[in-house]
Amino acid sequence: MSGNVHFVELPCSGSPHKIGLVTLNNEASLNALTFDMLVSLKEQLTLWHDDDELVCVVLEGEGSKAFCAGGDVRTMYSVMNESSEADIEAFCSTYFSVEYECDYLIHTYCKPIIAWGQGIVMGGGMGLYMASSHKVVTPDSRLAMPEVSIGLFPDVGATWFLNRLDQGIGLFLGLTGTMVNATDAIALHLADHMVLVNHRESLLEQLQVADWDCVEDTYEVVTEILEGFDSQVETEKPPAQITPYFNHIQHACAAEQLPDVIDRILALAGDEAWLVNAKSSMTSGSPITAHICFRQMTQYQQLSLAECFRLELVLAVNSSLLGEFKEGVRARLIDKDGEPNWRYSTIEQVDVTCINQLFTSIWDDESHPLAKLGHY
């Protein structure tokens, strides 16, 4: 899968300051992130991080369909399907390390980053999006962590950001892979601002004419500019779907055992398409993924951001070696038969030893590829 990233420096009026515009350019694959794209993105953001004239970054996807639909799982499938265990471990360790380093850099960036989340924002795209200081949705945005469908797990920092949503919501999103619309994204604190698609150019213009020379807090300036667009979107907001079920979802996900959580979600009353799809995705998804997600959301809430990424790298490489991830990608994206042959047929059949092994690091603390994350 080919793809690249375009970088433009937009000049600001009457000053040496500039706005960095980043466009993920892999439109044919809904701007999915290749390894080379991640390397380029990380390198340029690092350069801009140290550029005193660069005051703000806007991160967007090419085209109208997607901000970013995820990582390059097709290439991962090829590696998992054709390579030795050693080569799989090497490739996936490298790919996921760079991806998580890029996400961490955005989380800890010293300047505002506006994520223009138009269209689909999923998986690896959510990693970039949720790391950004100012998360923008447009009325057509759809956000999701759909890894349960492909036998992976909510990664790219999801152990951190899903655990910081209201109690139970992160677990529900991870278990079901539910698509969240723009209105619900704001209500659930997955997004900060809703802006009309045709206001993108005006947003860039306002960033360029802001008086950055007299600014003490660049984050506050960006927030004020975005708030100016919020009121102009009222008539375009999609109707809330998840929010009316908020209390019921929280109750369902408060159960202490995973099978009980599943049963309570299945018992949610309603025939709305989003809820039917959520239940279907959960029941047809990987039982192993469900167990990983449940453990992420119930046992790792206290980890630091860097610790979350170190844990997820362990899970990602181990999942790549297990075979569940490969089978999920085959069924959903390669052969598209929609019938993955999961290792276990039900949640109850999953061997806890298998889950324990997935959480067991293949590295010691010093040799972990992300050992220095958070220490520099």
C-alpha cells in the first residue's frame, strides 16, 4: 500500500510565524498509515517541535471520506502470512514502535495540534486524533476503535484515552467497535469542537491572521478560534445515538465479570441500527480481543501514558504472533468472507493462560523498544 504525508508551512500575516499543515495522503486506502508515513510524520513533527516560528499544527486527511481509517494492516497481514516468527516479531515491533512514538509525541507536543477529523476516524487514526490538543469533528465524522472485528485490541494509546472517558464508556466502545457520530463524540468527550466542512478554509485563514506576537497562551487562542465556529453548526448536527443510552451502557459495563458485561449489553432494549450493529460486532468479534479489552479497562487505569504504550507494544507483537489478528484481517479485509475462524468460539471458552501470555513481555525493561518513552 502506497501513501505519503504532505507538509506545508502557511505564513502568518505580519509576522515570521507560521502554521504547519499536515495532510495524510493515502486517499485510496482512506489515509491508512504506512510505515513510511509514520516515519515522515514523526520526523517533521520533531522538527516543528523545535521551530520557534511554528506556532500551531493542523493535521488532516486527504479527501472527504476519512481523516484516517487506521494502520497498514494489509502489509502486516502479508508479513504475518508469509514470514517466520522472528521476522513477524521484528516487523511488528518496528512498525508499532514508530506508530506509538508518533502518538506519544503528539500527546506531549509543546504546541497546539488541531486534528481535523472529517469522515472516518478509526484505529490508528484515533491514535493521532485523540493525542491532539484540539479534536475537531465535522457533521459527517464517524469515530471508532473496531479492533474486536479483526482480532487485535484497542491500541494506539486506547489503554490511556478510553480509560479517561466516563465510567464504562471506553469498555463499551472497545467491546463493540461502535461507530460514534459527531454529536455523540462531543458528548462523550472524544471530540472538542464541531465545525462545518466548508469552514475549513476560514479556520486556516483565522489561524494565519491571529496576532501570535502578542499571545501568551497559544492553546487558548486556538480554542477561542474554534469556539467561534461551534455555534454555526447547530442545524447540521446529527441526532445523538449513544448519548440517550448513556446510563444503560454504564450499568451494563459495571458488571464485574466479562460474560456478565456481554449479557447486559445484549439485553439493552432498542432496535436502532447503531445498537443492532454494536451487538452484532461484539458477538461476531474475537473473544480473545474482548478479554484483552476487558483487562485493559479494568486493571490498567492507573498506568502513565508511556506505560500504556509500552504495554500495548507487548500486546501488539504478541497478538501478531498468536494468529488471531492475522485471521481477523484475512476474513474482514483480504478474503472478505466475513467468517473468521477465531481460536475460541465463545468468551467463556477462552483460556486465561492465553490472555496472560499476551500480557507477558518478550523484553526486559531495559531492552523494551519503548523503554525511553517518557524519559527524554
